Amino acid sequence: MNNFMRYISECRSTYSMHKLLLVFLLSILYVSANGQPARLLNPSFEGEPRDATIPRGWYACEKGTTPDILPGPWGVYLEAEAGETYVGLITRENGSWESIGQRLSKPLEKDECYYFTVSLAHSSAYMGYDKAIKLRIWGGKNKCTRTQLLGESERIESNEWETYSFDFTATEKMKYIIIEAHHSDDEFSHQGNILLDNISAIMKCGRTELIQLNKHTKG
């Protein structure tokens, strides 16, 4: 009887280990297939500080876009939040604004929930472009197209870096991202600036399928 009970116990232990191994292997497969985020090239806007220069990996998405790689130009000396440099975008009194974009490392899938973060600040002295403005981030199906507004900040007035997080559910499959300065919700336009650094990868909100898998393999 004792040998029989020992045999049953060993079988249960082996079965449990097999379940754990199965969950582990399926977790790896899930993360490999679904867990890779949509990454950006040069997300902290590294480059040689200079005015009217588009950072490596990005391109202009609005006529008159001449972003500045900071600190240094225009009398802006705030230290970078990540790396050595960051980018400054402006709005103008004539209603125009600056925006930059790039292709994501992988598409955003329709009906999937995503989230990302970005560090934002404002410079109180930017050669006359000194007012506080907002940031808008768009997803696009094609280069420089605005398919869906993925995130919009409040008016950024802090002269120190603050991290903002955004989440959204993709309404379409999108391959591109656009980052643009936005005046505000006022009826008039003004000369303003916004500083950006350290944009995270765009990640899925949760892994509900994996949670369900763990539930089904228990008991």
C-alpha cells in the first residue's frame, strides 16, 4: 500500500511539473508572438544639438517643420531626461505648427489596447516662441496620415520633465506615428514650444490570453 501511495504521489508531482513546464513554454511562445512592442527608432531624439534639424530616424510631417535638437540652440539649457539630447517643436501665430513622424517597428493591430509614455516639458524662453502648448500623437495607416488620435496632453507649463502616459484602442491597423505641437483649445493661435524626450515603445495593455491559460491549467 505504501509503495502504491508513493507511486500516486510521484505521478501527481510529475503531472504538476508537466503543467508548469507547459505554462512556461506557452508563455514564451505567447510573448514571442504577441508581446513584442511597437518600437521607435531614436525615441530620445539623440543627435548633435542644433536648430532647424530633424533628429535621426524621424521625418517632417508638416510644411515648415524645422525642429530643434536641444539643449543649446535658442537659449534652451534644460538637461535631457534620457540620453544627451531631446527635441523642441513650436507653434506659430499664423496657425502653423511642427510635426515629425516615422514608421513603427511593427503595426498596431485593430481593436487591440495599447499604452505608451513620453517625457514633456516647456521652456519659458524660446526666442519668442514662449507660450505653453499641447502635444498630440497620431497613428497613421500611411506616412504622415492622421488616422487616429492616440494621445493628447494638457497644456505643458512645467519647466521640468514630467512623464505622461496614454492608452488607446486602435480603430485600424496602423504602421506610422506622428508627433505634433498643438496650440491649445483656444480660438486663437500663438507662438509656443514644447520639449519632448524618451518616448517609450507602444505596448499592449495586458496579456489576458495568458491569464486565461494559467486559469485553465490549474486544478
